[in-house]
Amino acid sequence: MNQVIPIEDQLSDVLKRYWGYESFHDLQLPAMTAVLEDRDSLVVLPTGGGKSLCYQAPAMCSDGMAVVVSPLISLMKDQVDALTANGISAAYINSTLSDAEKWNVADRIKSHDIKLLYLAPERIGGGRVLDLLEQGNVSFFAIDEAHCISQWGHDFRPHYRELKLLRERFPKASFHAYTATATQRVRDDIEQQLGLHEPESLVGNFDRPNLFYRAAKKNNLMNQVKKVVDRHAQSPGIVYCISRKEVEKVTAQLREMGYKAAAYHAGMADDDRAQNQEAFIKDKIQIIVATVAFGMGIDKPDVRFVIHTGVPKTMENYQQETGRAGRDGLESECHLFYGGNDARIWKMIFSDQADAVRKISLDSLQTMIDFCHNVECRHRGLVRHFGQDLEKDCETACDVCAGSIEIVKDSQKIGQMIVSSVYRQQERFGVTYTARVLKGMQDERITSNQHDELSTFGLLKINPLKTIQDWIGQLVGQGFLQQVDNDGFSTLKISPSGKQLLKGEVSPRLISPGEEDSKSVTKSKSSKTRSMKGTDEGLFSELRTLRTAKALEKNVPPYVVFGDAALIDMARRFPSSRAKFLEVQGVGQKKCEEYSEDFLAVIRTYCEEKGLPLDVDVDAILAQSEPAEVRPPSANSIQSFDLFEQGLSIEEIAQKIGRAKSTIEGYLTDYIRSRKITDPSPWVDASLITKVQEAIEEIQPARLKLLFLHFEGNIDYTTLRIVSECYRNRD
Ligand code: ADP
């Protein structure tokens, strides 16, 4: 009798056999199941979410050939190389193939020898390719970077519209669209343009917990850049600049400092650009310095840092560009240095745009600037922009939560002085003018307006003009002031919360610009150790050298041989045999056959020399890291402990110490844990306490998300967390 193997088991099996992976990433299983059940799907996952596997793994469980439509011609060869290295039969058809190569692929299609075929969208319109596909027993179609079909996406490609021809010609095959662009409008457009039939719609979590985000004012920029690069020894990184001129300048400066850096921007000759990109992908240089032109089509999974030397154009750009860090899930850092002339340069770039477009560009830029100035968890700020939210602040993975930002003590008073000056100037002037009034500068414009007679004149005279300007920017970013266009001049207006600030009902959180935050550096180092937990760094480095040699031999990027995650896993397991080597994450059967001998030899010699044991039980080591959840309380949280003890509410404390409410909620968790508090009643209504406690007893283990779902979202996470923490302290 033919036994039917459950879909999940089939998929787990190919995941392990070909890729050496043990488990599915978020939403991969339902996405893969939709493919195997022949239901159309639309999958939205952030960069690094593992979209490729969503169609590659099902292709290996299906009869016939899966067709992947992708606009990224430059990537196809790497993708096919990576699949081939895993023992999968793959090929591509695009304009870079010679006629002979095309014939060869055609023969392989006809003889049903290919499992995954990558196709450039331009090929579809011609018809000949469609005839060929008909002979190839197509199992399903995967449309990668599907937002390219939408006019609302940031990268519209007219050829994508021809994909409808595929649907007409292959009415029985299912269609699966993948993108990292989350807006509803783009999603709807993809669904409609591709003619998807009641697709399974899967939208992933947009947070990237392995990334450390930081936004700091520019202050000796090259020094700031150097500090980041130096923490990453030889690891690859991207430096984004606003203009081509700056790309050239920063590249030259980095080279002078002795780093292997190369430039990438649209003004360079195609060959030079391609050569620099290739050198970066193959680890022949460490740093690529680029404009926004760089990135689409870069699949490098081990980028360890992304630096912006100026404010990005939009939040979408920021998310995409920083998203290129840490695709392999290992800790990586994103540093944004803003200020100086950034906004002016962007405005010059926008000046060619039609009025309506320019307005959108300026609004998007302002949202980005506000994000820099805002003092709330950066992870939260980012996902909120994309219409999602977080269960809790990141705690250590951004400059704000890591406590590296010092809030100016007199924030409320300073904020009131500024808003009051705007009020007295009758809301008719901009940032620079207002700063000059507060600085007490007696220039002609100020005296002729008699603003040197205002009570706010010179109130902030001991502060540098730049600092005052920056504080005004922060008040805009935090919503106390608004910048309004008035006949081409930008003027400041007071918002409703600005009025509350004047009455002393709320407080901004101002920071002094230019303070290098050494603390954030320490934090990111500690997160780096987290992913390196139990790893022997000496062995890791030797394995990297071997990987580079193998990659050179085969002329493929080093990550095609093994990703960093696989080398890290080897350097903590110290496998002694092929069987143990197969247990390493990222080692499938083909790679085991090909590389185990050489890698095992290096591991064995290293362990002998250092007297280290082989075949270490890695699960035991990793399990030790679990209690890391109980962090030592930070200086800021300790400050709030006294206030909790005095019985102040979360809102009152947030206002008093000028931190976001969500931050204080995090401190409350620390407080409850450290003082072993069992009674949640100071913060939660008695009727809710009983309900939540009953649910905790019912749902074991009582994870917050499960509780949240249990109450169908009617009880907020803060309440659930407080009651759960107190409940845990009863043991
Ligand atoms: P995306 O296309 O969504 O940006 P990729 O498909 O390039 O993401 O995957 C990002 C990285 O994560 C790749 O190195 C990939 O091999 C790895 N990956 C994907 N799925 C898994 C998994 N289930 N387990 C371990 N690693 C995975």
C-alpha cells in the first residue's frame, strides 16, 4: 500500500536534506503548504525572512519544474549556483546567456531535467519561451519581487504586466507571489494584476530583532564611521550616502584609513560598478560605499553593518537599506548619522519633481527626520510605520532602549521656552530664525521685527545655536511643533500637544546632539556574543579561511560554500564525523559529501592543538542562554523603581522622567521581577486580574501571545504582562 507522507514531513525532509535546516521560519510552513496544495498565495515577508525557500522547498516535493520569475538578472546566476551547490538541478534564462547556453537549457527543460527554472520577465512576451515551458511539465509559478507589477510599488517594471499571459497559457498551474513591500495598496494591486484566485494571504512580522538600530547626530562623521567599521574586523558592510560626490569622498577617506572599500553609484561605468559589486559579494573588499542605486539584487546574507552617512529619503528606503544587514539572522548593526545639510541636499534633488510629487517626497523625508529625532524604541517606530506593532520594546537592540541616549534634564522647561517663543513670534517664522531669537542674536531682521524685545529673546543664550536648532527639530519630530509650508517658506506652528506642553501637562524628551554614545557600542557587542554563544572564535576564523579558499576554487561567493551561521555552528559543535557534520545547521547532504573531509580535518587539528573535546552537546550550551531574559536593571529603570514604590502610575512616571510610556512599562517588568512582586493590583483592575490568572492556569505554557489571542485582543499586552510576571513570582 502506498503510504501518504504528510506535507509537513515531506517539507522537513527536503529542508534538512538539501539545505541542512532543522526548522521553518515564521510563515514558511503555511506558505509552502499553499504551494503543495495548489492554492494561489501572496506572501509578504521582510528581507531575510526566507522567501526563496517558500518556493524552492515545495519545488523539491513536486513533480515537474517550478518556474521562478524574477527581475533580478544579476542575481540569477548566484541563486542557481547556490541551488546547484545544494545538489538541486536549476537553471536560468535571461539576456546574459549565449545562444548555445540557451539551447542547452532548452534541452534540459524538454528532457524534464530541471527542478527550478529562473526566468526574466522580458522573456515571457516573446511566446517562444511559453512554447518551451509547455514541454517542461510546469509544477507552479513563483513570482519573486512581486511588487514590481504594481504602479504603487517603488520599483514598477512594465514587463511584469505580461505575467498575465502565463496565467492564460497555464490555467491549471498555481501562482505564488512574494514581496517585502507590505502596503495594502501594493498587495491589492499584485492580487489583481496577477489574477490570483482567492490567494492564501500571508503577511509576516516586519520587525528584525537581530538588527541593532541607532540614529545619532553627525559629529566628526568619519570618526563615527570608523568606530563602527573597527568593531567588525573583516566583516562586510555597506555605507549609504545621499550623493554620488559623497560616495566618492567617503570611499577615498576609508581607503586612506587602510580599509578595503569601493564605490557604487549610477554615475559610474557599468563595468566598474559590476566589478565593485562582485568584489563585495565575493569578500574581496570589505566595504561598499553606495547611493540608493545599490542593493536591489544583492542577496549577500552576511552583511554585518549598514551605515547611513545622511538621512535616507523615506522610511521605506531606510527599512530596505538597513534590511540588507543580517539576512542570515545573525546580529548586525545599523547606524544612521543625520544632520548637517541632509535635508537641503534632498530638497535640491527633489527640486526637479512636479509639485504634487515633490510634496509627497518632502512629507516622506519629514517622517524620516522625525523618526531620527524621536526617542522611542526604534524597532517599534519602524514597524508602526508599516502598520504593525510590537508586543514590547526591543529592550537592548536600539540606542533608545539600550539607554545610550541621555535625556536632557530640563527637557520640559527648554521645550516650553521654545514653544513659547514660537507663540510670541505669532507662528510666522522658521527653525533658524526661532533659534536665533532664543540665542539672543541681534541681527537686523530680529531687531526690525522687535523680537529682541520678546521675553523669550536670549533665554537659551548659553547653548550653541546648532543645539537649539536641533532641539526645535526634536520638538517637531515628537509632534509638539509642526513645520508648515507658507509660500515656499517653512514656518513653525504649535500643535495641540505643544499647547499641553505650555501648560506643563506633558514633557518632550530632548537629547543633546553630538554626544558619542559609547554605551550603545557595548550593547551591540553583547548582542554579538549572543549569536556567537559557545563559539570558539579561533576555530571560526580558521573555518572562514578555508571557506574563502574553497569559494575561490569554485569561483562562487563564500556564502555559497557555507554561511556564517553554519561556520559558527561548526565552531561550537566541533563535529568529529560525517554523521555529526550533518547535524550542523546549514549542512545538507551534498555539501556534507563535498566538504566534510576538509572541514573535519581543520576542526580535528584545531581541537588536538588546543586540547579541546570533540562533539560538544550544543543544545546544552544554547539552553544556558535562555535565562538571559532576566537582565540586570539599567540605571534608568532603577530611577523609576523609587517612583513605583511611591505609587506613581506608569503615565505619571513617563511624564516625570521624560521617557516613553512603553519604556516605563518595560521598567515595570524589571521592577516586578527584581522585587519579586506577586500582587498586580497597583496597576491592573481587580476584575481583570482574576480573568487573566484563570487564563494563565488554563493555557500552559502561558505565552503572552497565546493569552492575547485567548482574549481576542481585548486585553492589552501590558496588562497581560504585569499579571503574568506577578503570577510567576508566586512560585
Ligand atoms: P528573503 O528572500 O526573504 O530576503 P532569503 O530567502 O534570502 O530571504 O533567506 C535569508 C537567509 O535565511 C538565507 O541565508 C537563507 O538560506 C536563510 N534561511 C531561510 N529559511 C531558513 C530556515 N528555515 N532555517 C535556516 N535558515 C533559513
